[in-house]
Amino acid sequence: MIKARGLFNNLYQPVEIEVDPQTNNVAYHAKSYSANDLHWGVPTNATVYGTALNYKGELEKMGDLLHNDPYKAPPKAPILYIKPLNTFTPHQSNIPLPSDVKELQTGAALGIVLKKTAAHVNASSAFEYIQGFTIVNDISIPHESVHRPAVKQKARDGFCPIGPWVVEADQLPNADNLEVKVYVNNELKQTNSTENLIRNIGTLIEDVTEFMTLFKGDVLLVGTPENPPLLKEGDQVQVEIEGIGKLENSVVAE
Amino acid sequence: MKRARVAVGGAIHEAYEHEGKVRLTDGRLFSEEEVEWLPPVQPQTVFALGLNYADHAKELSFSAPKEPLVFLKGPNTFIGHNASTKRPEEATNMHYECELGVIIGKTAKNVKKEDAYEYVAGYTVANDYAIRDYLENYYRPNLRVKNRDTCTPIGPWFVDQSDIKDPMNLSLKTIVNGQVTQEGTTKDMIFSIPDLIEYLSHFMTLNPNDVILTGTPEGLEKVNAGDEVVTEIEGIGALKNYIISDKQFQNS
């Protein structure tokens, strides 16, 4: 069991818990539970920033497109976007499938949860600013182009499952090398690792906080791997990140 | 009514406009210069519009969009009236954007155009600075251009919706060091306030204190350290801001 913080049942703020990332079991006040026995809340209410094209495989897939219109050149700075408050939803909640859409795209992301205000941070000291790590499923309506902000594709209600909990940073010394897996209806559909990031955690925090302050509780997603599994109505999706646990949600017609 | 959030005597207060002065809820009266102005709302989700005035789209050599070009902003970027915005030393192309801000008053989902104003609590002025040196063609306008610390002054006032008869017919202007450099009218928006509320609430829920920054007309000029920039909208207010070099900002 490792140390984490979670918000569940009638609690009004996250509390210290112990979790087993492999079984998704939770210990609280000397009692143990299966994660699915508890009614989870979203463990943060601050800003969630996503990072696009930060997996090497994702950028490689773009290939020559990076040099053509409308992109013209490969990206220099981190490509960021915001998942607003209406998208936040907890472990085991339903993800609404809009009526005019057939499929949704999974976005298996390691979420860095900020411990304190972070501005002009050096990569070498970035971990001092991290409270812990969580799992985020950055849901989108599938879209090819990353030319214009994808608010309509990414900011729908319930499109950002977060949780179940935040594992304390000191419990995850190898955050730059964590296996990320996606299961759809219990079938393994995607495997990748945070070792395949273009900007690792420290560098990403340095390059983001160079122009943008992050605050306590903000969540910075490290990116989503290439070839994201698609989801249709009725599917159950599980994002598993090594050392954190499993985040599970179902797709339900809006 | 015109409302504000200000800091006085070590505390944050709700305040009201009173005969050109700032009145706190406890009755104390201050001049505009005696208070520290905060953003008039604590913004929740903030939407901004690119290319929402036909003349501005043309100015940037774009054809007018068929669908609103929406992007989002984080809380780090907002500052109040009379504050300073930092300008990187290396930047060659930083410009202001005078914009009408629409503050949402209640939860809005699937709102029809004709009902849109029922969901508006009020209006404010924003200056949505852009530093075009950092433009890249990924999720453009990217956050490095549009979501920098201190780069979105907002305020001074939150003007009640009922006080503005026709928000789609207000003149806007920007005054840099006393010279008018940008003039326009909200009449020229491509997507009006009701259009935008219908569009956004059709695919997502809007919440109280969400803010929509509705875009800027033509007339963009570069700004430099030391400039005083006032963005003003008829009936809403005049938002003053100072440009400061990042070096000076860091030492101030």
C-alpha cells in the first residue's frame, strides 16, 4: 500500500488514504475497501492543462504534415490546452456521448498535481512543486487537425475523468517511466510509457512555467499516447497507470 | 449598478461605483487611486474569441470564420485595473485587444439565442494582450501567445446586465499614451453575444462567473515598455494598464 489523497463519500475535502495501485484497494481509518465500493469525487477543483503532441510516437505519426500547411514547422514550445470545470468528472462516472457523435477518443494521461505556486521553475527542482500524480482520461471527439483550439471537441461536459485519487509524489520515484494502459470492456487496447515523452516531467514544468504560473491544485497532463482507443456507447474504459491505479468510466448516451 | 472587487487595508472588499468614487459595502469612500483593483469577478471558465470582428480578421489577412474561433484562458493571466503587464525584452510584436467581456450569471445549457440575455449577469472590459512573436500553428492562438501571466487586464467594473440597453451597439476604443489608436463598435461582431451563448451552451454547460471575451475590432498597434494603455467601452468603463519590461517587473 502507498500513500495517496482522495475525496469520497461525504467528505468535503480530500483525506490521506492508502492505496494498492494493482488491485485498486483503499485503506482509510484502518478499514479497507475496494475503490468501487466508495463514491468518489474529483480530487482537485483547480485548472487542468493538457499537453498535445508530447509523446514521440504521436509526433512521428504527424510526419511530413508538421512541415506543411497549416502547421508549416514542427512545434517549439509545449502545445497546451485547458480542460474547463464542466468537463471534470470522477472515477466510475458516466461519460456523456453527444447525440451527434458515434465515437469518443480516449486520452490516457498522467496528471501532475501541483503542490504550490510554480513560476519560472527549473527542471532540476520541478519535483519540489509536485504534490502527487493522478490519472486523467482526456476524452475528445476524434479530430485530425491540431491547428485550431479544439474546445468543441475537448470541452464537453464530463469529458475529463480524474482520479480515483492522487498518489503522493514521494511514492512514485520513477514518474518518468510509468507504464500506461487502456482497457476497453476489459480488453487491453493500448500500452505506452511516460518514458516516451518528448518533454519529461521536469522539462515540461520548466517550459510551461516560463510563461505561465501554475497554482496549487492545478493539474498538468503530460500528454496522451498515439493510437488512442475509440469508445462507443455502452463501453467501459479503464486507464491504468503503473504505481497509481485504475480510473474507470462508462460511455452513456447524453 | 457598477460593482468591483478591490483590496483596501489588507482585505478584499466588494465595492460599488458612487459618484465617480469607490464605495465599500461598509460605506467607506475612496478615490479610484486609493484602492488596489482586482478582477471584478473571480473568473471560472474564460472563453476568448479570435477574429470575431470582420475588419480585424481582414487586418490579420484572414477570411471571417464560419464558426466562432474559441480558445480558453487560465486564472494566471488576469490582473485588475491600474496594474502592470510584463513585456518580454525580446518581444517585437506585442499588441493590445480591447474586448467586451460578458459575465455569465446562471447555469446555461442548450440556450436559444432569443433567451441568451437571461443568462448574462453583466459586462466588463478586458484587454486581451497578444505577443505574436510566440505564435505557432498548433491550437493557434496558442497559450504562449494568449495565456501569459499578467497579460489579460480586466475591469474595472462589473456592470449589471440591466444597465446596458443594447450591448451590441457600444463603441470601443483604445488609447495609448493619450492617443486613440483603435476604434470600433460591438455592432461589427461577426458572432453576437446571443450567437456565442447559443453556440457554446449547445455543446457544454456554462456556469456562473464564466466569462466570454468577445473579440476585438481592427486598429492594433504595438506596445512598448512604459506605455499607458486604456481600453474603454461605452457605458462599461475605462480599463487602464501599464506596460513594463519583464526585467523591471521582476525587480519591482
